[in-house]
Amino acid sequence: MKSVEQWLLFIFLIFVIIANVSNSANQILTLFRVQNIVSQQGAELDQLEKEKARLQAEVAYAQSGEYQQRAWRILLGLGNKEDYWLLLPKQSDLSSVYPQAEKENSLPHWKEWWNFFVGKP
């Protein structure tokens, strides 16, 4: 009778030990997963903080007088007293400024390539 009780106690102890080892292993795996998630979230937080700083700098620039001056100049075409205006000739007048390119060859493009690869002059 004593040996049956000892066997039952031994089996129960083995079961408890296996359950504790299994539970500990699961907790360790869960801890590693959570640690990975925390590191990923930390990297994402750093990225979002950099973006926040960049956006705050953009807001500060948009609220500055420099941005308003630039918007007046570019979007509205307004200027200051110190600005110089350059008057350019019309598009049709530019042909007299640049020389016209002369065509040496009246062959089509594909024929020139054909002659190049075949070796005909």
C-alpha cells in the first residue's frame, strides 16, 4: 500500500514539475515577444517624434513673416521696393538671338542607325 501511495505522490510531483516548467517556458516566450513589440513601438515613437518636430518647424515657418513675403511674391506676384524686375523679350523674338541648327543629313533616324551597324558610310 505504501508503494502505491509513493508512486501516486511521485507521479503527482512529476506532473507539478512539468506544469511549472511548461508555464515558465511560456512566460519566457511571452516576455521575449513583448520585448520585441516594445522595441518596435519605441522605434516608431522615435520616428513619430522626429516627424512631429519637422511638422512643428513647418508650422513655425508658415507663421513667420518670411513665408508670408514668399507667398506674396510667388503666389500673388507682389514685390517690395527693393525688387528688380527683368523684362524678357517675347517668345517669337528669341529666334533671332539663337542661331538655327543646320541639318547635315536628310536621312531618317533609323537609316542612320542601320548604316552605323552595317558599316555603310
